[in-house]
Amino acid sequence: MVGKGKILISEPYLGDPNFERTVILICEDTKEGSGGFVLNKPSNLLVNGVIKELDTFSQTIFIGGPVAPDSLHFLYKGKPVVKDSLEIAEGIFWGGDYEHFIELANLKLLVPEDFKFFLGYSGWEEGQLESEISEKVWITRNFELDMFTMKAEIMWKDILKSMGGKYKMYSNFPIDPKLN
């Protein structure tokens, strides 16, 4: 098992448009399978355009993955303020009681910038993710809090650069290897 709170960084030439140059935070990792959210794939939707009750939340919604694309999820940083949210990594929480979340938002007790929203999620069946990691499809790393606020368009590259060595080289690979 990879472990919740870890991140997956796609190898440079993955070839799957759902996961090309993505960074995924693993939020669930059990014997039955794993799941998480792509942190760096923005959609063209805004939270307040999708959830009318959240007029003060104007952030971009991210594409969390290809599974259940009509479901909306959220992560937030800080302290556990939303009832029933689950701690994924130190200072990062997943979901919780939706009605409580809306209530806190309407009372302006939440900081919108502390939240990230996702349509769909990324999921793997039992043993699938471990197999992909052994085939070097994914690079694993511990999640760090600053990753939550990194700019989506440079996240993949910046994380690889920070890892140094061959990973720093990967960060400079062109999207199309024929252009190298």
C-alpha cells in the first residue's frame, strides 16, 4: 500500500490524458483499493457557479480524476472545522458533513482560499496502484503542506525539480519526446 497522505507524480511520458503530468494526493488506501484527487488539473468551472449557496467561494474546481465525474469533493487545510472530515495528511482534511460545511460558509466562518474542490476522483482497484508503481508509472513522495497552494500549471515540474537528481531532469522533458 502507498498510504494516505502520499502523493503520486506521473512519469513524464505516461500517455494517459487523464493523468498526464499530474500530481495526485492519495486520500484513501486500503486492501480493497486506493483513491485520491488530481491537485493540478483545473476545470473551467468556479465553485460559486456550481454551488449557488457558496457565493463567496470563487475558486476554480479541479478535475479530481475520471471516476464519478459528476461528484463534487473538497479538501481543506488548517484545523478540522467541518464535522466528520477526515485528516489525510498533517493539516489537510477531506470532506465532511456537507450541510455543516454550507452552514459554516454562509456564516463566513471559513476561509475560501483554504479549500480545493474536485469533480470526480482517481481510483485504483486492489493491487492496481502497487503494480503501476512497480512499473514506474508513478513516482511517490510524502505530501507537504505547501503543495496545497502551489500553482497548478507548474506544480508537476516544481515538485520534480525539488526532488533533484534524475527527477530534476524529468521536469525538463518535453511533453512530446520527439521534440527533445
